[in-house]
Amino acid sequence: MRILLFLATNIAIMMILSITFSLFGIEGLLAENGVDLNFQSLLIYATVIGFSGSFISLFISLFISKFMAKRSMGVEVIVTPSNQTERWLLKTVQEQALKANIGMPEVGIFNHPSPNAFATGWSRNNALVAVSTGLLSHMSQNEVKAVLAHEISHVANGDMVTMTLLQGVLNTFVVFLSRIIGHVVDRNVFNVKSGHGPAFWIVSLVSQLVLGLLATMIMMWFSRYREFRADEGGASLAGRQNMIAALSKLEQLQNLPQLPTEMSAFAISSSKMSALFSSHPPLAKRIASLSTK
């Protein structure tokens, strides 16, 4: 959810910033002759919009992610353990967080038959790790331990900072290239000889949207890479065979009722989307990756 929220808000903010800059005349994209593009000015303009969109969307997605998760999934945070299972969950997460050198996350349980778990939060030391009732009822303790380790690894890796920088770079190229496309169409198709006509902004914004979708494919590739890395982290914290067993069990249980569509991005086993836009790689590939190392 954090990734999808990040990408969606990034595209929306990019479009809003672009329109705002154009309305207030903060472009200065043309050279002094009013005909040619000033590529230096264009690069600065694209960088400002690109990284602004990335950092604003990061702020939004990180700071409301825990709240959204708790409300949307009905997560009950364990404050005072009421049974042996809750005590074991807290103890296991505490031990893994200590090994991963992160602050103790909040630990919660949500009621859903799908065997799943997720981690979210705005920093390594202020996170939430939650598991479903389906996970606890269908998996052995060692398998649950591996799933928790996978989620703790997500928290410890701090990939959202890297994702923000990558998104900022991609945004910069998206804006830069979209303005070049708009300029070329404006000059060669609509024969505008100086300045920019309405076609420049229309074509630029449409190109920005299309190129933004291509950039999203790259971000989703990075998200899939994160999953392989979290599997490796989970194997380190809970044992390689336990991590493989947990993923194999998830693969066996894929026919059980799934999480709501809008929440599937939280899931450790989410793989319903098309390959290019999927935030998670197929479980079979993740198992194979762990098995060959």
C-alpha cells in the first residue's frame, strides 16, 4: 500500500506542479531567441518538479501509512498480550528487531482467512508489523517466524528512501523528455514559430502521463527486487529453510480467500497484477532464488 500510495500521489503531484508552474509562468524553457529550448533551464525546471513530487508523495505515503493500515484492515495492536500466541508474537518480533538493529515495531493481528502479513511505517524505528489470523492458523510457528523476519527485513532495509531518490531521478527525465516532445510537436506539427502554443502544454502533459506510467514499471521492478532482498533478510533472521517453507506454504494456500483488492499491495504473497506492474514477484521465483543460494 505504501508503494502504490507513493506512486499514485507522485504522478498526481507531478501533474499539479506542472500545471501550476505553467499558470504562473515559472518555466523559462526557451532560449533568448524565443524559439529554441534552453536545455539547462529545462533540466533545472524538470529537477525541481521531479524531486518535489517525489518527496511530497513520500511524506504523504509514509506518515499516513500506519493509520491507513490499521483502519482499512482492522488491525488490533497488541499492547498487553492476552494469550500465549500474542506473547510469542511480541517476543519473536522483539528478538528479530534487535538482530536487525531497528526500534521495536508495533505488532498487530487482523482478522482475515488469507495467510498474510505486512509492515509499514514512516521510519525504521516507528513501524507496524501485522499478521492475519489466517497466517497464524495455517502456518507452523517456524513458518510464521520466517514471515515476521521477512517483514522486519523490509523495515530494516529502509527502501523507501532509495525509492524516493530513484523516483526523483525518473520524474526529472519524465518532465524533461515530455517538454522536448511537446516542443517538437508544437514546432513541427502546429508550426508555432516562437513561444509556445496551447499544443505544447497539452502534448507535454499527455506525454508526461504516458512516460510516468513507463517510469512506474521501473519502480515496480525495484519493488520486486525489494521482495527478493527481504526474503534474504528473512532467511538470515529466521533460517533459510524456514523462509523457503513459509513461501512454499503461501504458494499452497493461494486458493484461500484473498485480501480486498485495495489492500493486496500490503501482502507478502500478492502477485495478481500483470508482470510489469506487479509489486511482488511470483512466489515460485522467490522460492527458486532462495533455494539456489
